[in-house]
Amino acid sequence: MTLPAPRFAFVEGALDRADALRDKPDALQAYWHDARVLVVDADGRTRADAAGALATPRGRTLADAAGEAAFLGAVFLGMRGDEAWFAIDDDRESAAAAPPAPFEARGAQDGRIDLRSAAAQWPAFEATVFAQARAVLHWRARHRHCGACGGPLRFLRGGWQGHCDACGLDHYPRTDPAVIVAVSDGERLLLGRQANWPPRRYSTLAGFVEPGETLEQTVAREVMEESGVRVRTSRYLASQPWPFPSSLMLGFVADAEPDPPRADQELEDVRWFSREDVGAALRGESGPDGLLLSPSISISRWLIEAWHAAAAR
Ligand SMILES: [Zn+2]
């Protein structure tokens, strides 16, 4: 099956993570002066300029009175050409203390913008680097202490490794794998909705991988739990970082028995949709009572497009 191009967020334009530089703190500090820095607040928002675009202060402007405290708290994201990119927490300023917004970008408040809004508006590179910054800073903010002995962690390798001096353990950024799956019985597509979603919005089923499980087992288990439909086979297609706060979405298509779906506690409704209904929704021609699909920043919509394109043949 020929797949449509991966038109979803947080994939294109990734930085060169320049792993070797993580072991060279002197080189990183030399880059800091002119580096571009994403400042991310406790709510996962970063700074935006008056036009709503990404605002990245240079590293030198962020040094505090002691000179280098901002650099010591920074995570090295990587290189774009000769330009280094870093991320730091901005938990010193509360949203209430920030100056009022001089602009009206969608999703932006107080000169800051959240990742979902940024993904819908910004060029791919800016959204992808923001996703990386948000994910690694979220991990660091919640792993200040060793999970084994409770000792404080000291961050090494440009911020990508937390070392516990008390017991010697090293800790690394965590990513939580989850499957997301376009399930078909050969004719129809299985979609579900949560009670808190906008009316008529449906999406592909998804769930977290559990320890000791293969991805194919996760697909079959989650689809059974959420819909009662039996999966026969599944196949991996593509993945998407989904830092809300720390997931990696692993996109699958699955062939299933034409079982009657039944919603569980997690979903308000789950049902089979025809190729015609899905096609109309993808074209935005569903009509007043018709199906609505996920926004295009998500791999979910791309999986639905891939199924629809394959079903056309
Ligand atoms: Zn420890």
C-alpha cells in the first residue's frame, strides 16, 4: 500500500542532536552565548513574539547576576547548521506576572503559546523543536530525585542524563510508547469518541503499551478493551512524538472481525464508519449531522487518510 506523505506535526525539521557534543561541556558553553533558547513555562508554553511566532532569546541575554546559572540549567537540544539550540524552564515567572499580550495569535496568552496551538500555526521546524524542548524539560522537572534512593539528581550530558551521587544510578529521559490504530473489517473503519470531545468528533483507538507486551499484543488488547472487536492482524506504519506530556504514538493499521462494537467506560461511543462517510469527513463535507475527524496535526488523521486511500483501490 502506498502511503500518503506524513503530514502530521513534530516530525519534519528535527535538529541534529549532535550527541558527541553532549560530552563536551566547554564546547556547549562556548555555543551558549549566541544560542537560540526556548524558554518553557510550567504549563508547557513557550514564548511567542508580537506576531505569534516563536521567540528565542539568545543564551547571553538569559545569564543571571551570577553569570552562568541559566546555562547550567539548560538542556542542549542540538544544532541547526552552526547554530546551537537549548531549552530552559521558566518557572520563575507566573503567568499572572507576565505582561499583557500585545498580539492575538490563536492559543497565545501573555506572550506565550501552547504546543497544540503552535503546531497548528508554525512552520514544521519550530513546532518540532518546541515538542522536543517540552518533552525533555517535562521529564527533568519531574525527575529531580533518584527513583531508587531519593537522592538529588545531577544532570550531565547537556541535560540528557541524571546522575545520582548517593547510589550511583543514572537516569535517562522517559518516553511512553502508545499504539494508535486504524481498525478495518475490510469494508469499514472503527472509530470511537470520548465524552468530553466536541459533538460528532470520532478518532482512531489508542492505548499505552504495558511492560512485557509486544506492540501487536497491545493493538489487539486495546481494541478488544475499548470496542469488543477482535483484531486478526496488525501492521506498523509510522510514528509521532506526542509530548502531552511524554508519549510516542506508534501508528498501526489492523484487520479485524466484523464484530458489533460496544463502548467501554473509556469511550462514550464506538462504531464502524463506511468509506463514504470517512471520505466526506476528510473532505470536510460531512453535513450537519455527519462525522468530524481529528485535526491534521495528529497522526490519527493521517492513519485515517492512509486507510481511506488504500480502500479506494
Ligand atoms: Zn540514587
